[in-house]
Amino acid sequence: VDTTAPATPSITSPTDGATTSDDTPTFLGTAEANATVEVFEGVASLGTTTADGLGDWAFTLGSPLSNATYSVTAKATDGAGNTSAASTAISLTISTVSPEVTNVSASTANGSYNAADVINVTVTFSEAVTVTGTPRLTLAVGGGYAVNYTSGSGTTTLTFAYTVQSGHTSSDLDYSATNSLALNGGTIKSTATSIDATLNLASPGAAGSLGANKALVIDTTAPSAPAITSPTDGTTTADNTPSFSGTAEANSTVEVFRGGSTSLGTATANGSGAWTITAGVAISDGTYSITAKATDSADNTSAASAAISLTIDTAAPAAPSITSPTTGTRTNDTSPVISGSSEANATVEVFEGSNSLGTTTANGSGAWSLTPGAPLVE
């Protein structure tokens, strides 16, 4: 007579938490030697098998399971009909579905990018995938530019690194087409089930696409050289912190230089391209070559503008002299010509007491003459 239930069996394979694409999996375990082992999903019997003389048993499901997660246990019954308690349950997920692309984005911030900048494009799948080889993603720049997979195997998100090439341009970076993700001789498979991933992408610009998720501008073209419109070429001024104004690419950053390399300051052109910069430090007296450069939002910098010559002169000229008429002269001419010498090209103003008689400009040798605009009284 045997009234003792056999020891609780165990399930050794699959392990707890396993995922498989095999919808008729084989279960392995141990039990009392020669016992009948029954495998259950919840309370429903999946079938029976017999342990061998060492207690090892195997059971292959006769009918396929649907895609879902199951709790599987086993019980052992000996030859006397005594049945054990249920084994510790294992969780088993059946998945025969291919991983799918759910989103394409970028870990790189929105903005404008120049040649040699790196943009990391991310492709997200519905489940973790394992990658072999170097899959590629073709972007809609340069007539179609393929970028290589760089990282992410074993996770849900793969990264493709795009180094911006000279000549590339895009107002809103996206991939080329729904089939732009290619294996390139490699593989992308479900990490859990080894099922090949489906590589179809959302239409460019549609929800889930790179273009819809990010605002990435590719700009490798330098702006046109700006122009300095004020002061004009050849200007002389006593203002040693002069203001410069001109035109440039709209919204670009303009920098003004003295002598081609010494920065006098920066400003941002408005939406119409107009800009004004006041020198941030005083400029010593002298004659200078002034230029400007414009830099756009992608850090492309223009060639220098046409140079203007600017003379800074803060020193008062030497006092002029009146050489004619000589002091003490008497004349009946009520509008006498007054002449003299001064700094070359200076503006000379002649006074009678505190009353101005008029102004004139000295020539390149400093000579000047003036006839009063109104007759002098005796």
C-alpha cells in the first residue's frame, strides 16, 4: 500500500521569464522516477508524459499556444495514483511577432548644423533587438546619404551617426523613404525570439518620422559677405568709439574688425539684414582698414566685406594763422579777402570778435582764404 504523494516535480526548461517564438515549446524537468507528469497552464492541462528511471521528463506541446504570457506548472502522479503538489510556476511568453519600428528621432538637439557636426539619429523598435553587422539608414541629403549603425544592440533603440558633409543642405532633416532602413549584410532580430525585425518606416514627414519628431536644419553654405554702409570709405572722425552699420544675411551674427583681426564688436542682423555695431573700446588715433564678417546659425562664416578706410583723429589741430591782411592794415574794402595757413584740409572759421565771418576749407598744403559773407562796417 502506497499513500504517500511523490515529491513536487520541477520545470528546468524553459527558465522562468523566458520568451520564445516556438508556439509548441518543449518542457523539461525532474520528478519521481517513472511518475506520470502532467503539465498545466493555469488550471488547464497541456498534456502528460512519463519520467524515466532517473526522474527526467520531457513534454512537447501538441497544439500551438497563442501569443501571450503563460503561467506553467507540473504535477507528478505515482503508480499508486498519489499526486504531488504543483511545481513552482514559470512564466513563459510566446511571441511569433516581428519587432517593428515605432519611432525615428534623434538624441541631438534641434538646431542648425554645419559640416563635420555629428547628429545621432535613433530608431526605436517595439521590443529589444540584437544587431549584427552594420545596418544603414539613408537620409534625404546629398541625393541620399547612407549613415551607419553605431550602437544599441540588445535594447529597443538603435543609433545611427550622421556626420554632416560639405554641400549637404536640408531645411528639416528626414530619411529618404519608408524603406530607408537596410540591413547592409547584417541582421536586426528580436533579442528574445531571434525573429527578424520588420524594417518599414513611417512615411517621411508623417507621425513617427525623423522630420516630424525633430527640427534639424543642415546648412553648410556660408552667408554672403556683409556690406558696411556707414561710415563711408575715407571718412575721418573725432569719435573714437564710432558706430558702424550695414547689411548682411538676415538674422546672422555680424562681427566688425579693425585691421582684419582685431574685433570691434558683434551684433545680430535683423530680419531684413540691417545691423549696427558701436565699437566697444576706444580706438587710438590713426587710419584703419575696417571689415565685417557674417556667421549664420549653423556657424558658417562669410568672407570679409569690402574694406573701408576710417581715420580716427581726436587731436585738436594747431591754431591757424592769418597772413593777410597783416595786423594794423587799413582798407576801404568792406569785404576784404582774409587768408592764412592751418592744418591741411581743416575747416577754418574766421571771427570778428565773437561773430563768425564764415568758414572755408584749407587745401592740402594748409592754405586757405575767406571773403566775409556780409560787408564789414567801419
